[in-house]
Amino acid sequence: MSEYKFVDWVEIAFKKNRQDTQHFNKQDVESYLKDNNQPDLFEFIQHHTDEGFKALEAGVADDYRWNSLFREIKQAANAISEKDMPISLIAKAFYDLGRARESLDHPTHEEMADLYKSKVGSINREYPLRVTNLGREHAKKAAQIIAQKKWNDDIEQGIRIGDMCKIVDVEIITNHKEFMDYLPENTSDMKKWLRPIAPDWAKKGGRPRKRSKK
């Protein structure tokens, strides 16, 4: 498949209206767009048509992206040539034309398939482990958020870290089942998750003293 790089309308329009075209940069484009925010729509369509034919001459006839561009060019041209065409439909036609133009900057379906095939071996080997590790990280974050809130609400300072592990387990199993499969299998591992965010009093051994009633 031959390649052709689409030249955007704003670059052509900018150079046509400026003497110095040797220092074309992003700031120039932004300034030009600000001063000329309503381009001639027929000129805009004609530019896209010209670019399309240049691409065909370069050999892109088998590239569906350019075929899509021609289809949207036709729709946009029809939209502004129809009498009493609603503004909303004209806007949509040019929006679709913009999307077709943007697709030219992205890989084709075939290119993405080839990329996947070249990486399928490493994907099959590495991705299951990466997904599992990511799931554990999310579960850990959820557990810490739950525990932090419970400890913040514990004005009696009575929930030790071991008790919090059980509370967090129940909370996740009951209300956050998406993290269930990634929870630690034992309390000691859950403690490792919660210890970094646990208040000092929650890390103390033994049961908390009961406050005497006055």
C-alpha cells in the first residue's frame, strides 16, 4: 500500500496568505485560525478533494480510510448545496468529514492486525500476569480506602489492624465483588496492605481497653 501524507487545509491557507512560509509553526497556525475561524466551505471541500486525488495518484486506492474521506466529502458538499438544509445537518456532515480526515493519522485495521500478530506471543505470556497484578493493585487501593474511612470514623480508637482486615474482607465481598478475586488469601498479607495507612493506635497488640462508664 502506497502512502500519502494529507496536507491540512489550514497549512495551505496559511501559506497562501503569508509571504514568509519558511517558519511555519504551531503558533502561526493557532493565530491564523483565531483570525480566520470561518473558512470558505467550498474551498475547504475542494482542498480535501484535491488531497484525495493526490493520494489516489500515489496508489492508495485500496486504503479504506481514503475511500471514507471521499464519501464524507460528497456528504459535506451535498449538505451545503441543498437549499434550506438544517444547520445541524451541515455541522454533522463537516464533523464526519473531520473524523474521516483524522482517521488518516491512525493505523489501518490491517496494520493493527499485523502489529497484534507480531506481539501475540508476548501477549499470551505476559498479559495474564499483568492483568492479575493490576487487579491486585486495584484491590489493595480499594481495601486501603475502606480501611482509612473506617479508622477515621472510629472515634473510640478500638479497631485494631487484625479486626480491620476482617471488616475490609466483608465490605469488599459484600459491596465490591469486582475485587474479590484479588484479595489476599490470609490475614497476614492483608495486614501488609493496611499497615502503611493504619494509625499508630491500630497497630498496637492486644485488645483495646474498654472505657469506664461514668
